Amino acid sequence: MTPYYRVGHGFDVHRFRRGRKFILGGVRIPHAFGLEGHSDADVLIHALMNALLGAMGKGDIGIHFPDTDSRYKGISSERLLARVLRMVDQEGLGLMNGDITLIAEKPRLAPFFPEIKKNLSRLLKVPPSRLNIKAVTTEGLGWAGEGRGIAATAVVLLRRKRRG
Ligand code: MG
């Protein structure tokens, strides 16, 4: 039987590219650059899905949604997250809480956290109080510090649902 608690960690990076939309946690962020990727490149939701898959012991999004598959080209990461959440449910697990850290020098992301949290709460079907989003810079160091891209990490705790 699935253990009572399962913890998972996820990580993802996407580079900025001019002419792309910048979608973070399903929310459009106004910025001169968007994120490059096969899907909508929502780095936050990708890290979150990797954490959920990790908690289930089911690999990562590259295995489940390969970027060589044209079905996933330009796809909304919200749709991929919905599939991962179905897997969580099928495993008899439910999300307890999630903690997400964004690593980005610019733009300033904190003003968008309430909207992102509200959207994630809707997608994950948990109250906003069970979700945390924060951001750090790298003090100008490296590719993140140069504003060339964004990284995201996520930690989730899943709990086995009571039966009957
Ligand atoms: Mg990704």
C-alpha cells in the first residue's frame, strides 16, 4: 500500500527569448521577453509537476510529455498539470502543501504572487494557505543574475487519502 506521506522535489529552468509570452503559474506577466520552450514554457508549473511526479516515484515531465512529441508543442502547462493531478488522484494521494521558489533577477515577480497563488489554488484544488511562492535573485551572479532566464524549484507533500 502507498505510504501515508510522500515528499517530492522539482526543478526547472527556461531561458528568456524575445517574441515569446511570459507565462508563470498560468498567469501572463508583462515583460520584454518570454520563456523559450516546446510548450508554453511555464517554468513554475514544470517544477511543480516534477515535484508531484517525484513524490509518486514516477520520473519527470520529460518522460511523460516528451518535447519530441508534436502533441505538446505550444500546449498550456495547465493542461499537463491536470494530467499529473489525475495521476496523483489515481494513486490515492492528495496534495497537502506546496512550496515554490523562483530564481530570477528580473522582472520583479512578487507583485504577481497573489494572482499566481489564486490560479494555482484553483488548479490544485487546495486553499491558497497551503501554497507558498517566493522569489530570490542570485545577487547578479551567473545566467540568472544576468537576466537570461528563470529557474524554479518546488517541494510538495502528498498524503494518502482515507478510503471508504
Ligand atoms: Mg520546462
